[in-house]
Amino acid sequence: MAYRELEERAARQQPPRGSKTELVEYALQNLVGTFGIADVERLCPNVSRDTIRLVMNRWRDQGRLEILGKGRDAKWRRLREKG
């Protein structure tokens, strides 16, 4: 019975699935001007670089972000929302 209670408590402590993606998206919505992945990492310290890249690349594919340059020092810029 104690183990069952421990499992239930642990399940309640886990963040909801997708919360890190939402955190990255919130950071991207509030960044102004050009920025790098390191800037997003500073705003989202508990999110892995791979997750940040995944979200940023998804936004790029959706036409919401533009990449300026290539490689390690690449900068990004948010595009104006259509509508």
C-alpha cells in the first residue's frame, strides 16, 4: 500500500507532457530582435538544447522564424504573424 501511495504521489509531481515545448514557445513569442539558441537556453534552463532546436525548427517550417546565418553563431528572428 505504501508503494502504491508513493507511485501516486510521484505521478502528481511530474510536469504535464509538452510543458517544456510550451515554455520554449512562450520564450520565442517574447524575444525581440535577433537571438541565438543560447539566449533561449538562458530563458529555459530546464529544457534540453535538442528540444529547443526541435521547437525552433518547427516554427521555421511554419514560417514563424527565420534563421540568419549558419553554424554555431547563427541568429534567429521571429517573423510577423500573418493576419
